[in-house]
Amino acid sequence: MFLIKRLIPLLFFFLQAMQLMAQGNDGVTEVTLKVMPGLQFDVVRFTVKPGALVKLSFTNTDDMSHNLLITKPGKRLAVVNAALQLEEKGPAMNYIPKSSDVLWSVPILSPEQTKSLSFKAPLQAGAYPYVCTYPGHGFVMYGVMYVNAEGKMPELKNDPNIPPARQEDKLADAGKHDIHHAHQQEMPKADHPYATVPPYLYRIFMEDASPAAIAVSLPQNLSYCWDAGVCRLRYAWKGGFVDNTALWKGHADATAKIIGTIFYRDKTTYPLRVGDPDAIPVTEYKGYRLVDKYPEFHYTLNGIDVYELILPKEDGKGLVRKFRIPDANKEVWFAANLHDEAVTYEASAGNWDHEKLRLNPQQAREFTLIMTSYPLVYSRKK
């Protein structure tokens, strides 16, 4: 009996070792991720079984630095925002915030570097996002690891856990059988990972904006910069879109170069106010969804949800901004610099009080501002 008791632990370790040996390469789910131009992972979704051993190899095939974090379900944006809050501490921390929402991570990789990450998949089924949290990347550069025993994923075009622009991109989907070979697919040679037919957007570094800037290309040769870091439209221009060459080549402090002429720049301290027309609200970015391919930005002002959709004027002479504040319970004010913006405003509701549009709570729940540019009107007349 004594001998049997001594042998039980040895038997346990022997069986465990035999199990690992039996698994070999076949017992490990291998995933290879690379980077496409335009701040995109080449594969933006894959499946693993609960508790499976996973080896993820990440190669930075881009001209700029990237990291990779796997988060708890539903925590991608929280982790991205936490990384932005690191500010000057970010580089030393590889832009990986100390958060229980981060499950596994690969530190910042320079171009052509590769690092592997081995882990045991969660036992709980769910959608586990992976994301690059390098400043300016996290809102568009992400994907999802689906954990379930069946190897199921939503239909690609309806998958809410991948970038909207990739929902019709067959290269985005590694599938449940071929993730070992996903990296062998030929990657697009174009500068964009999807068709550049407006509207489309880039999450990229822009001049006069925070690292969380989003550049949006519209029909009518119009474009604008929306700053997710402070939740506001920064400026708009007419002409081409942006030249990302310097940024993608990894030049220090590089920003996207605007192709065209800026016709509008917001010079207010902050355009939207809630309650007090002179008080600057506390903002928080919540992401965006696509409405007929146009991004509708979701953010909060003092905790109140705001939705903003920006469209081109049909004549190409300005912008149409549609706001929704469904739970407005106070007056809402829109501040403008009427003497310095070179634009005229037409509001669907409210009344102008000097340079502020005043809306009661009912009016603020849905209203539109049409902005017409003097320079664009003049250039057309010429």
C-alpha cells in the first residue's frame, strides 16, 4: 500500500507527459498573423476550441511599429483607451496597460520582427478580441479569436467583431480549417486593404489632432478629420484624400499629408455643450458604426450619449452633420465661430443666440446642421 501511494504521483506526471507528447504538433493550434498596409491584420478572425493549446506567431510586415494584445470579450475599446492614457509612459510599457482585461500580449515589434505567443485558450466560449494598441491604431487594427467547441463564426458580412471595412474581404477570414496556411495567401499590393471608393476611412496620425484621429474620405472629393481622442470634428478639406507614405515608412513624428485645401477648421474650445452654454463637457469616445458605409460616431458628453453622422453636401460645397442625442434632458448648445470659419450654417431646429445654436431637449434628440463653405462656393462660381 505504501508503494502504491508513492507511485500515484509518478503515474500522474507520467500520464501528463504522455498526453503532451501525444499532442505534438497536432495538439497545438497554430495561428500566423501579419500586417497589411492601412493598419490592418491580414487575418482578422479565427477559431480555437476551449482549453486548446495555441501558438500565435505575429510578424510585423509593415513599415511602422505594432504590438498585439488579446483581451477579454467586449473589452477591446476599454484597453485601447487605457493605452492612450499611458501618454509618455507608453513606449516603456510597449503601450500595454496594466489591466485585468488584457489576457496575453506581444510587445512592440519593429518592422520585420517576429514574436510567438503560446497560451491555453480560455475554457469559457466567447469572442476574444485582439488589437494593436500603438497610438492611433487601436480603433481600426483589430480582430477576434472565437472560442467554441464547434468552430463556428458569424457570417463574415455580419460579424460585429471585425473592422467594418473587412466584412466583405475574403482574405480577412482564415476559417476554422486553414488557419495554419492563412499567411500563405497573397496579400493585396494596393495601399489600401479594401476598395478605395468613398466613403472610407483611416485610423491614422493627422496634423493638429490627437493620436486618435480618423480621416474620412467622402464623395464629391470632400474629406474630414474626426478626432476620437477629444470627440470632435477638427477640419475638412476639398481635393484628394491623404498621402500616408511618410507614416507607413516609419518616419519619426510623421503624419498623414492632406491632399487638397482645408475649407473648414473648428476654432471653438468645444462645439457641443450640455446645460451650461459656457461649460466644456467631459467627453468619452464609444466607437462608431457604419450607416450606408458612412461612420456614425458615438461618444458621450457628461455621460449623455451623442451620435454624429457627417455626410457631403450633394453640390460638394460643404458638409451635412446629423446629430442624435436620444436621452437629452437639458438644453443643448452648438457653438460656432461664425466670423472666422468662412462657412454658413443652416439648422433643422433651434435658434441662434449670437454664435451658439440653442436647442431644447426635444429638438436636441435629432437635428441637422448644413455647413456651406464660402471658398467652395466662390471657386465654383469662378
